Amino acid sequence: MNNVLLAFFLMVTSSALHAETAEEKGLSISQEAQRRDSGWADLKATMVMVLRNSRGKESSRRLETRSLEVAGDGDKSLTIFSRPADIKGTVFLSHTHPTRPDEQWLYLPALKRIKRISSSNKSGPFMGSEFAYEDLASQEIEKYSYRYLRNVTYQGQDHFIIERYPEYKRSGYKRQIVWLDVEHYRVTKIEFYDRKDSLLKVLTCHGYTQYLGRYWRANEMRMENKQTGKSTVLQWRDYAFQSGLNDRDFDRNALKRIR
Amino acid sequence: MLRCLRVGCNWKLSVAAIVLSGITQMVSAASSIDGHVRADVRHFLDTAGHGQQSNQVSTALTIEPSWRYESVDRQQLFRMSLSGRVGNIDSQQDAANVKELLFSKFSDDWELHAGIGQYFWGVTESQHLVDIINQLDLVQNIDGEEKVGQAVVNLTKFTDVGTLDLFLLPGFQERRYPGRKGRLRTQLPVDAALTRFESAAGRHRLDLAARFVGTFGASELGVSVFSGTSRAPQLLPAVNEAGTAVLAPYYPVMSQWGIDTQYTRNDALWKLEAIRRTVGGSAYYAVTGGIEYGIYGIFETDTDLSVLFEPSFDSRAVAAGPFDRDVFVGLRLSFNDAQSTEIVGGLLADTDRSSRMFNVEASRRLGADWTMKLQARLFRNIASDDPLAAYRADSFVSWRLSRFF
């Protein structure tokens, strides 16, 4: 009898010890999402950005992005501006790192000048849009801590909802609430809460398409600022995976030969 | 080309030959044209200080088209950038320049560039000590941010620690100066007809330069060396053929070692540029350094503020430029709006004398293709022995409208 009680006791405590906490589940969902989206090697894409102010007036930007997956470190990315015309040829290079500060450079074509810039501006608007630099940066696992909230049905599909808290300095957000679909671990919606914990922006991703039979990419991302009424739409085009880009293409000195 | 080296014939021809042979290889390629046209209106606040200078509002129209032509395999690129300016006051300031006419061949570990090119070396904002390849276009911009193309054969070699650039610089572009009527000129006008060179080869001397630049964690380091005709002439009093007192440009041969480094940590960019220059057998040092500090999202807005502080030092007793023992303080306000509105302001203060130079520029985009810039530059309490003394009466406000295509 005593042995039976002991066995029952052990069973209960061990299962309690191994029950996944909300934090662990949040992290494991994020890790699974990243695992499914790794191995793409390199990616080129064209982005058209349409900015709309609260009166509905629109202006647009056009840029090209190139990214390189780096094993054991953050990704490297190049952003080449082609519109508006006055900033055509400007190039932004970023080497992201999971824990230490990212390294960033800017190439200014009129002066032929390469300038190393500070990467601590996270919350500032990118090109006057509703996307902050931190929204467009490579989303490394270590940049956040996580908490699983619940599952919901969103747009007819089962979704995980997790909350994540920026672990890097100077974020404009206290937290973000992320919707990922259970089947493919794709981000379909993010709510951004400012440092005072008020809802600031809502991002929704549309038109997911699968590439190379594995990698899902949205062809449209809409960011709405709930405090100002402004919005920005990113239209992605010409996704090209594995075109053979290498470290040299993302070197400081590659900035001058970008074209 | 080797024969040219031995007999010292016109190097420009060899460069042109390399460029042409490159272009003919680019059988089928992608090309694009862009550039801008701009109008400048400048109003001087004070009556002209030197005889014959104009008191009129100065207006100018400038066009800068660019053309790129790239081979399908992206291993070869030809680019051309021209600049043409016409103004209402001083015909000597009107010019057509080739800013760039460069053929480039790319490989994984090296690049070869030949033609007319533009280069920028350095890290500081108030002045560019290390930067030496190109002649400055001070007629377009007295800040030295505008350059004239330089004939060049440039080999770039990528290594794991950084990039090494080797330069052959055949042919020399003389500095242009405003004419008699022009503002922002020396007290006596410069007469280009009296130009002399130390080198017997004159403007055809083959100059040499090399630069290494690398990134080491949070630091960028550049080391450079140059041997050739000084881009800045000595201006010597003379009398020209017409019997008028003028300044005659004399271009000595010089050598220069330079280092430029930047350490980037959090919101601060720490910068240093230093040169050791030998001209006519005597050497001097010059240093500029300081900090650029960014404050992001001031007053809970989207506006960023950058503060710059850059002292300069020059070891010569009588300095040849306005940065002998000076301090530059600058501010940059970026509003991060859809129109990229920006205001920059700077003060250059001499620590030995009373001289002060203020500069404020405000710019923004209008619609998709236009930009507008307002500028005010004030010279205040300029000491008579200051290199800026000749600009004393030349404080101005100006307006620039640009159309990009």
C-alpha cells in the first residue's frame, strides 16, 4: 500500500516537474518557427512601400533587399534604395547578432562615402513609414523572451498566440502579441504595444506563398498605427532564393559595388 | 601602356584605351539613366568686400546626368556622370565636368577600375584631412563636399582582414577659382594662366596612392599613403600680363601618410583622422577628431538629434586652411517624416582668434521627385590673419530646388 502511494506520489510530482510552462511553450513555438524557416541560404526580393497619412495622402518607396543566412549568428542584409529618386543608390548594410549590438553601414552615393552608423536606433521610423527599424530587422530567437497565451481560430485556421518581450535595449515596445498558424508556423498578425503598454500598431501579413517547397513568404504586409491613423503597406515582389550570394556580397566594401 | 610608362606619354590615352576595350566586351547589357537638375539662388547679405565683385543676387542652373551600363553577367560595369553649370554672374564659375567615366571589372577577390573616378576616404564631418585622390570643386561648394573626377587606374584587392586599394593617378585637375566678379573669392583674384608646377611633368605627373581599410569589431581603420602633386596649390602674389596684381597657383609635389579610424559604441561614433604631410622638404601634422552622438526619438517624437563635436589641430605656425586650431560643433535634426525633413547646423570657431563661421541648412522632399534646401552661411568677427578673411563680406542665404529623374 505504501509502495502504491509512493509510486502515485512520484508520478504526480514528476509530471508536474515536466509540464511545459507558458514561457517554455512560447519559446519552443518560436524555435520551431525558426527551424522550419532555416536553410534558405540567401534571398533577394523587391519591396514597394506605400505610406499613407491620416488624411489618406500616399507616397511610395521602392527598394531591393538581399539577405544571407549565417550559421550560428544573426543574418546579414543589404537594402538598396531606388525610389524616391533623391536617395537612389543609397545602400544600408546590417550584420545582425543575437545578443551583441548589430553592425550597420550606410553608403551615400553622391559622396561615394561609406559610413559606419550606430545600430542603437531601434524604434525610429524606417523611411518615414510605420515600420520601425526593429520591425524590419532579422528576428533572432534570442532578441525576445516568450510566453504562450492560448490557441484561437483566426481566419478559419487554428493559431497559436504568443506574447514576446524585447530583450534588446532601446526597443519602442513593451511587448508584442504574435499570431502564428499551427499548420505552418507562419506569422499572420502582430500587435505592438508601446512602452506605456498601449496598443500602438497592428501588422497583418497576407498572400503567403511557398517557395522551394518549404519557405513561406507573405506578398503583402500592412502596418496600421492605431494611435495616429497612419498606415504603411509593404508589397513584396520577385522573391529569389539561393542565388549564390556569399559573405563577400555583404562585406563593408561590397557597398560600393552594389548595383 | 608599358611604353607609355617609359617615355612618359599622355596617360589619359592609356586609360581611355582600357576603358574602350572594356566597353567593347560588354556585348549585351542593361543600362539606366538618372540624375538631377537644380536651380540655386544666392543672396549675399553684405556689400562685396573686394573690387569688381558683384552685388547681384547670384543664380545658377546645374545639370548632373548619370548613365550606367552593366554586362549581363554583372562582372563588368561602365558608369558615367557629368556635371554642367551656368550662372548669371561669373562666367569663370561655369563649367562642364566629367565627374565619373569609369569602367569596372569585378572578380571575387579583386576589382579593376579604369577611367575617371571619385573616391572618399575618412570618417570626420567638419573637414576631410585624409581624403586626397580628387581635386575639390570649391566653386560649387566651399565646404569641399563637391569633387572633380580624377583619371585613375585602381586595383582593389579583398582580403580576410580588409581591402587594399592601389591607385595610379595619371593627369591632374587644377583647382578652379571664381573670377573677378565672383563672390567667395580670394582678395586678389586667382589667374589660372600663371599656374606653375613643381614637377617637370606638370599636370602629367604620374601620382601614386594606396589605402588599406578594414573593420575590426566595433572599429574601422584606414591607413593611406599618397605621393604626388598637391591638390591644394600655394597662391603666390604675382602680376599678370595685363599688369594686374593677381595670385598665381603653384602646385608643389607632396607625400602624405594618413590614418582614419572610427569606434562605434552604443549611440556614439568616436572619430579620428590624422595626416603627416611633407611638402618642399618640410613636414607637418594635422589632426581632426571627436564624437558624433545620436539621441533617438527626442521628446517622445520620431525626431532624432545628432550632436557633433570635432576639434582640429594643425602643427604649422601659419595655417594654410581654416582648420588650424579650431573647434567644430554641429547639430543634425532628422524628423523621419515621409518628406525626410532635416535641419543641420554647424559652428566653426577659431580657438586663437575671434573668427566664427555659422552654417544652417534645412531640406525636405517635395512630392516624389523634387527636393528643396535653404541655407544660411554667416562669417562673423573674422580676424584679418585668418584664412577665411577674404570671405568676411560674403555671408549669404541661398535656396536650392532640385528635380531628380
